[in-house]
Amino acid sequence: MRTKLFILFGLLGTISFMYGQQYRPGKQLENDNTAFVKKFDLKKAGEVLLKIDQIPLTDTTSELSASIYLPDFMLFKNFQAPVPADGAQFFFGHGGVSVAENLIDNQARYYFLYQTEGFVDDESGFRFFQDIHIMDENQQQVGKVPTSWMGYQLYMQDGKNRLISDYQDWDTIFWDDPETGWSGWETFQVHTSAVTDVATGQTIFTFPRGTTFSNFNGMQSGIYYATNEQNLFFNIDGEERILTTNNNFERYYNGHSSGNHENALDMWIYNKDFSLYKKISNVGYDIPIENLYSASTYQPLFGKHAAYFYHTVTYQTKDGNGATTYNSKIYLVNLNGELIKTIDGDLSISGVVYLPQQDKDVASSWNWETGAIEALSIPNFEVIGEFNDLIKDKNGNVKFVKFTDDALVIMNENFSSYKSIPIPDKSTWTFETANYYSTCADEKIEFVFTGTEKGLLVINEDNEIIVNMPDVNMLFSSYYADYLPMILRKSTDKYGRPVSDEYISYYRTGKLQTQIKLGGNPLPGADMQILKQTDNELITLDKITMNADGKQEIELGEGVYYLKALQNQNGLNTYYPNVLLWENATAIPYNTDPLAEGVVYCIDMQAIPTPVNPTAQGVIVGKIVISQPEAVQQIIKVQLINNNGVLPIYDVYLQNTVDNSIIDHTQTDENGNYRFENVPAGSYRILVNVDGKPMESVNTVTLTTDADIVENVNYEITETGVVAKMPSGLKYAVTSLIICPNPAKDFIYLPQSAQNAKVQVLDMQGRILMKIDNYKGEKLDVSTLSNGWYMVQTYSEKSIKTGKFIKIN
């Protein structure tokens, strides 16, 4: 629960610690004709952003465009509403525009809903009309539903969206006042609720005339429903049911009763199939009708244990001098309509809060004199505490927040003190809301402030600053929604991103200290490449140059990164911390939190090797080729474009099998060919580095003399890695093994082809870490492994298969 309050505060004092680093601008949306923006949380698509653009066509007409964006500002859906009919216009209030998601066999279809309003003035008189229009993804109108200024609401049942709205017509009655002798006719609106299927635009059910879901109490507006997950159904007698009210004549005036007061405010309870379950009669008429001033509709007071209805009656009395006094009385009944209690006075009850630590329900009620919210016991309505806001964590535990002149006081469920933090400068910041998980996905309460002119400040319960952006104009959700600052978060994000009123998504970033050394000495002027691992690929983000002490600071968002020192006249291309092959590099998971003081990610470059025997005449020749699957070819096509029409250059290393030392290095030419010369007699592995592709098998060659020539030591780049083109005549054929997920966190799975095979998990030094003699398809637990690359081999009668995976936390 979040309560929107506008309260100015005193001096901040000292905010002791910068929780993160900063935000940097992300994508920006065009906003020249934007009317407003709303957030929606859809079951399958998740959180989306709906941007409404209204484009003027003439002085009296306009067209409406609705764009739905994902949290990363990727366009998801777009709808174009037709120009309203003559005499009508778009209406954004009380439900306004909305997005509906239908799920059939887990397949989603999306609909755009908008309202128009207008009037007709002809020989029949003046008539106001209002309609809800439903548009599908094909830009076709599937329905037009009459409604009223009360708006509409969506709910989902069996994967299908339903729309509940109130339409209006008119009644005229004759009244008379015996005391004054006055009489006359009165014409008034009658509201009736109906349920419509969004996908077809067809009416499913219309309630009896004058029966409505609307909370038509005084000047309040909007449709009144329950407060459970679907915001519609109440659990009554063990089943979910619907509450309605006979709301035709909800106001009563002295001498102007407007109908039958004995049943005008009955609560009618319906089953989910819209059959009538029960009627609960109004009990608030022990007061003489001549003294009755007004009566509210029944309101539910439901919690985990509480199950009551209540309504308020206002009546008037006159003293001996004829002066009129107005009084109020609350009537509390059970589910059978039996009177439980009457309470003198008028309570502004807003809902029921369940306190799990105490296993009890309390009612929240606004105190107009103090400006605070009171927690009331149920059913006695005794004040047990006072607060200004309350929040719930993911387990439902409640914390209350109270504002003093100089502090935000956080209280436990029993109103004992939990924490207190100083309040930001009231001349700069205005409190908006308290909540968990708005910006940072941890267990701490966050307090959101906006500037008097602009800006956003978010601090947590430990007085740590999460966001401090005084110069950004914050974008607020639609006035007709909760009207709070927008903070978006993709499902994979640890941090949310604030959005400005220029529709820029700001990504949270932090700074890494990096360094390049060679032979233990800093390497000024050396270049470093930053690569980011995504779900499907390795992306090159940037290249930076080290300063005079071989260091540089890089700004990054949340993600998994690799650092690579680029080859120069003395050093080889080297990944952090000091390896030549990408598969052996240490991944850096980064969440943008400040690093411990003195932490530097230093790459110790490997030096270019000195020739072992410059007079040797041995030669090793090979070629790197690309396999034919379309997915791999597409990758290469992109790389061709990026490299001016030639194949990428790959590093190739010659490794001595005796001591695993690198004795030589070369690179491929534009056709993928490579060549080692001056190779002395010996046994060697040829290693090929391709960013993002592990070596799934390795060619080993032997030169018996210093003059041997070995050709066709080839490799093939496949979708999953780099595969050696093994010489024929071997007992086993070595092929690649697909491992998923990859990267892996807790478990890995092997394909069906690994059934009944012998399985080994090895580190990159060849040490066996796990062994299974007869694999039966079970998942392999890798949760205890350190971050880095690992190899999996399967052995069967027909083949040896090898695959590699990266372990990350």
C-alpha cells in the first residue's frame, strides 16, 4: 500500500554515504505531441509504458496514437485511434486509456481502450454521451461500450480480460414536503453496471437496473471494487464473490426522500457466474426519516479475519432555539446483515491492513484534524496507532512511517520504533512515497522525494543516497493513475531507472578502476577493450587508453564484463587477469555498487614470446573457416561489414605440450589463413582465440625434425565454439557437446545424446572435478564451482563429445 502525501520537510542534515554511483542517459522517446504517460503491469509482458500522443488535425479534431514500450524503451505495440465522430472528443479521465492483455493457451493478444465523450442537443433535448472503444492489434474496433463519468475497470478471468463499466439513464420522481408544503418533480441519473468481454466487445452480463459497483458517495468518483489481487472479488463464505449496491437513491434530504428508504441501499452479492448469492438490507434507519440527511452506500471491511460491511448515516437535530446540528453514525454488520455495532461519529476508513506478526486486521482511517492516518482495531474501532504511510515487504510484513518536523520515523507493526532518518531540505524536496524495491532490489525501505521545480532524490532506511538527480525533470505517471515519479526496471535489472519528462531512461552506472601492466610495470598509453556478456552474445562496448600510471576509470551499468588489453609492440592481446584465450578469462559480474577502497582490475599482459630457435625450418600452416549454419553466417556477415569487407582477424598461438608455454603467436589474414615458421622439432597445440567462442577441441601436431612442414591444421567456427578439424584414422571422432544454460549459475543439463555415456566435468587445466559413469539425464550441480570456464566430456562407444560452459554467480 502506498499513500500519496504532499508534505514539506525540514533540514536534511548529513546523508552519510553514496549508495551507488550515478545514472547516465539511455534511450530517448519523441514527445512533441505527447499528452501523458501511464505504467501498466501485464501478466505476460510485465511492466510496460503507455505513451499517448494526441495530434491536432483541425481546431476541433485530433487523432490519438498509443505506443507501448518495454522498460528498455523498445517499442512493443502501437495503436492508432480513429478521429472521433462530430461533436465528440477524447476523454482521459476516470479510466481514460488502458491496455488489456488476453491470454489464450499462454499466447497473448493486446487491446487498446480509450474513451470519447460528447453531447447531442436536438428536439428531444440535451443529452450527454460517453463511450469506451476497444481496438485490437489489427487496428480494428471490436467494441463500443456506453459508459458514464464513473469510468471503467478491467479484470482478468480464465485468461480473458473483462471490462466493467457503468452506463447511465434517467428517472423522474414526484416529491412533496408536508412540513413546508413544497413539492415537485426531480429528474436524476440512474447508474447500472455491465460486464463486457474485451476480445469480442460483447456484453456478458448486465446487472439489474440501478445496481452498480460504483462508489457514488458524495463527490467521490471512480468505480469501487475489492482490494484483492484482481481488484474485484471478495472471499465470502469460502468463495470469491462480487459486491454490488442498489445505488439509485443514495442521498436523502429532509422532506426529499427520493424513493423507498428501506431498500434503496441494499448490498447485493453475486457469484462469479453472475447469479445472485445474497441480499443484505440496509440497517441504518433507526433514525426518523424526517431527521435523515444523507446515507452512504455499504462498504466492505474485509481482511484475513475481518468480514464486515459498514455504512455511514448523517442526520440532523434541532435544539430549543431551532438551530440545526448535523451528526453521523456508523453501522457495522456481519455477512448476514446482522447489526454488530454502531459508532457515533464519521470515520474516513480507507481499507483494512493485515499485520502478520500479530495475526490481526486493523482498519486505516484518515484523521482530518491531524492530517495523519489512524490504525483502528476491528470491530471496536479503537485507535491503536497513528502513521502517515505504510509499506509491505514481499512477505507481507508491514512497516509504518510517521513524519515529524525533522525526521522520518519507521515503526514496526506494533508501532515500536524501527529506524529514524533526517528529512531532506524542505525548500528543495517534497516527499512522494515510501516503498520497497522502487529503485534498488534489496530489502531496504526507500523514500522518494521530488524537487519543488524538478529533480529526484531517493534515500533508503539507512540514510544512504540511491538517486540524487537535482537537474532532471521527473516524469510522473498519469494524473488519472497514482501520479508518482516513474522508475522502470527490466526483470533482469537490480536497479530501476528513473525517467525524465523528456522520456529519457537513465541507467544506473558505477565506476571500475582498471590498470594494464607488463612484466609487473604499469603500461601508459596501452589500450583496453571492454566486452559485455549478454544472454546470446558477447558485445564490444568501448576502447579506452590508459593514463600516465597505466590506469583508467570506466563507467559501466549492471552486467557481466570482460576486460582485454590490446596487443602492442611488447605484449599480446590479454584478457583479465592474464590469459590469452577468452574462455579462460575471468568474468567480472558488476552491480554498480561501490567497490572496496583500493580495488583495481589489473591485466598483467603476456609478453610477445621470443623465438625458441630462429634457425629452425619447421612450418605449421592452417586455416580458420566458418561453418554453414545460417546463425553463424549471420554473425560473420555482421563482422564483415564492421571490418570493411574482410574476415575478422583471429589470434593463433603455438603452445608447447611439455610445459604449456606459448612459444609463438600469429594472426589470420583476410582469408582466414595462418602460418607459423621457424618451428623446432617438438609436440605442439595450436590454440585459436575467438571472442565469445570457447575451443571445443584442439589440434595437436608433432614435428620430428626442425624442418618438418605440417599443413591443413584447420579449425571451424560453429554456433557453439571453435572445433578442430581432426586428422582421420582415429578410434574416436571428437565432436562438440551443447550445454545449457550457458552461462550457468547453479545447474547444467546435457542433451539427449549424452544418455548412458560416461561424463566428466574438468577445469581448464584438465583436472577432473566431477564424474558420472552412466548419465541418466539428471541435472549437474555446478553451484559450488568458482566463476570461470569449465569443460564437459562425454564418452560413448561411438564418440567423444566435448563442450565448455562458463560459471557465473
